[in-house]
Amino acid sequence: MLGHMHKRETAQRAWQQRWPRWSMPPGLICCFPKERGGGMTGSGDVAVHIEHLARSLMQKQEDVAAEEQHRTMVSRHRVSRVPARHRDSNPDAYTPWFVAIGPLHNREDRRLRPAERLKVAYLNSLISRGHPDPTHHLAVIQEYVRIVAGREQEARAMYASEEVVDIATDDFILMMVLDGCFIIEHLVNVATARDEPSLHATPFGPTQLSVDLILAENQMPFFVLVDLIASTKLPEFECMGYPAPVLLMKLVLYNFAGEKGRSMSEELLAAEGVSHVLHLLHEMVTAARTSWWRPIPHILDGGWEQAVRRLVRGLPSLVLAPLLRWIAPEGRRGHVREDVPSASDMKRMRLEFKKARVRGITASVAAIASVMGPVPLVVELTDGDYLVLPQLRLEFRTAPLLLNLMAFERSALASAKTLSDVSAYMCFMTKLVQTAEDAGLVLAAEVVQQDGSAGNQSIEEVVRFFRMVGAASELAAGGELLTSSYLCVLVEKLRERSRSWTYADRNYYTFLAEFVALVTFVSGVSTILQTYAAFKYH
């Protein structure tokens, strides 16, 4: 009897070691028969509950497949730290100064503590919108906790494992609930024009908050925000009938881009495809380039008289450039600069700058996306002599916005060339503005606007800005970005025009001198021949 029990326990331990993760209560999965004739028989000795085993294996397969699919999805849009080689050049542009969202920044930092207290106040304010009776608040909070707890693993997967491995489950859930409710309450306050005295009590609080919410390292999963707003009673929006994902997208876009941003929610990807707030803002900015911009079909700001004058003024160069290219010696043809011409070069090429304007499009000055102009990223060469650009307003929010949009492109969209639009735009602008002369030209044309400065100081700040942001765009892009971006056709047109004008500029006076010398020589030879013929005749 003891020998039989020992053999049974040994076989059971061997089975469990083979499948260590499965729970196999004795007698449920396998049963071991008694010995017969002093040994184990070949068939029927082990009866396996096939259905239970198959169901367990199927469930394990589905769990692994779902986890792998989710990790594949979030790997392109994961919230991660900006690499040191990018961050070190301008660390303040990637660091929250008012509120920490998510686990990447220490919310115990002295400058971030006031916002932690504000989060609790905003949680109470959000719940009170639909539940004025405080006795109902506990049930609402319990529902928030239940919702976030159900998606904790998905939310953790949005961050690198080393960032969240040491955060306890309770702390992680509490963080997601407080951060999510704080964001939702702020978005609702902005949309309903409700005063936020606690926020305004902090110097520059509202403006700094608009920056902190778009930082690449300061994001939380968008699906957590969707679930929280779906479980929140908001009487102000009940009559509109928007589904929770659509309502959230409209609130986010209105906060960052004003009324036009809110109306764009139908043109963007579904909320299920949005990873976080910065991802949605990037989608809006890149979509606005084609959705908002409608080139005016007729000649900009002038009639046919101006067009004729421009044509007559440039006719000599248009005629001479191909001729000079054809007759120029080979040695003079190989030194043309192939880079994008600067603003001062474009002026010499008879190109004028115009800021993009579209009828009916206005940008809310308070919205952070407004610094990129009413039609972000638009760069067009129209009527041959006009380079149309969005009006880029330089203020303290501009650099963080552009740098974090480019950081998102680096981390999530490196393989999608059509979606590196912000990096391509900044790379182009950096090549356009390289000197004080270039800065003066774009300021005079109002395609760049410098807030709070005037004169030489403004010009110097513009040059410094483009050097700083341009360095980040070059690190993000590499040398081939412009030729593979939405600007590739424009860049090639500008380079071709630069070649033509360079040939004309370098060979124009040489050609005239050689032509005059040739005419003089021919005239001299003709005179000599005529004189010789006259003497011979006589």
C-alpha cells in the first residue's frame, strides 16, 4: 500500500514539474490506478480529463495572444523617457513644472506637490457635478477604482517595465484615478468656461499646465481616460448625446486648438487607436495641414499687373539661366550648393514670403496649438514667386510643444515617413533661418512672430530658437528626412530654382565680359580685313 502511494505521488510530482503553471488538484486532471500484478499496464493506466486540459491550454493560448497583441500595439506608442542625447540639450522642455502625470516623474518634488493636493480637490469637484449629495461620492470612487483595477495590466504595459515594476498595485491604481480625474475635470472646466481659482492661484498655473499635459514623458493611457469619463455623470454634456470616446476627444482638442480643433474629432482616428493626449495632438496637427489648408486659386494679394511686373523683372534671368547653364564651362557647374536655400538666398532668387491665411479659420490665442498658426505645417510655393508659410509664434510654450511632438515622432513613428511632418517642418525652417539677416526677413514677412521682444534682441532670439530646435530636428530626422517627407516636391523645386539663379549669378558678368571681348575682337578683325582689302584694291 505504501509503495503504491509513493509511486502515485512520484508520478504526480513529475507531471506537475512538467506543467508548473497549471493548477491540478489531485483526481481532477489525472488519476493513477492501483497496481496490477506488481506493475503498471501500458494502456488505460493514466486517464486524462481531455476537455479540461484542452480548455486550459486554449485559455492560456488566448491570454498569451492577447498580451502579445497589446504589447505590439503599445510598443509604437509607449510612454517612455526621452533619450539623454536629446534631453540634455534642453531638459526643461521635457520636464513637468506644475503637475506630474503618470509614473515617470517624482510627484514628491517640491514644485509638483501643490498639484497633488489640487488633484484631490478636482476629484471631488468632478464627482459633485453629477452627484451633489456627498453620501454618493464613495460609491463613485469605488467604481473608478474598480474600472482602473480591471485594466491595470494594460495600463502598466504602456510604460517600460523598469518604470512601473516597483509601484505597488494600490499605488498605481490610485495614481491613474487621480491623474485621470484631474485631466477630465480641467478639460470640462475649459470647455464650459468655468473659473479655476485654485489653478489660477499658482503663478502661471494654467499656462504651465497646458505645457505639462503635452510632454512626452508626462502621459497616461487614453483608454483609462475614456473609461473614467464614461463612468462620470456630466450634466453639461448629456443633451449632446456624444459617446464617451468622442466627447473626450472633443474636449482634448478644444483645450489644445480651440473651436476648430473640437470640430476635427470626426476627421481623426478612432479613440481606440489613440494612445495618449500627445498622440491625439500630433494627429490633429498633421491632419490640419491637409484639412484646413485650401490654397487660393488666384494670384495672392494682387492682380495681373503685379504678375506681369514680376514676370518682366525676372525675364532676363529666366532667359539667361538656361543659356548660361548650357555654355558655362564644366568647371563652373559642379559647385552649386544642394541644400535648401536660406531666407536671404530666397530673397535674391526673387521669392517673397507670405503667411498662410484661410478664410474662416481662427486660432484661440489661449490654445497651445495656436503657436503653430491657424494652418500648422503648411509650406507651399504658389504663383511661382510666393513661399507660403504658417505664422509660427515664438513664446515660452513653442519650444516644448515642437520638441515633444518631435520626441513622439522619434519614439513611435520612426518607420512611418509620412507621419514625421513636424520634424520635417522644423528641419526646413532651420535651414531657412540661419543668420540674423534670415531672421529679419521672416519677421518682416510675419511668418515668424516673436512675443515680447523688439529690434535686434528679437532677431537674436529667433536665431537662437531655430538653432536649438533645429538641432533636435536634425537628431530626429537625419539627412534624408526632407527628401522623404511631405516637403520633398517643394524642396526639389527650391533647389532647382537655386541652381538656375546660382548659374546666372556666377556667370552673368563673366558672360557679358566675354561677349563684349568677343564683339570687340570680331570688330577689330573685321576692321583689319576691311583695311587690308582697301589697300590691296588700290
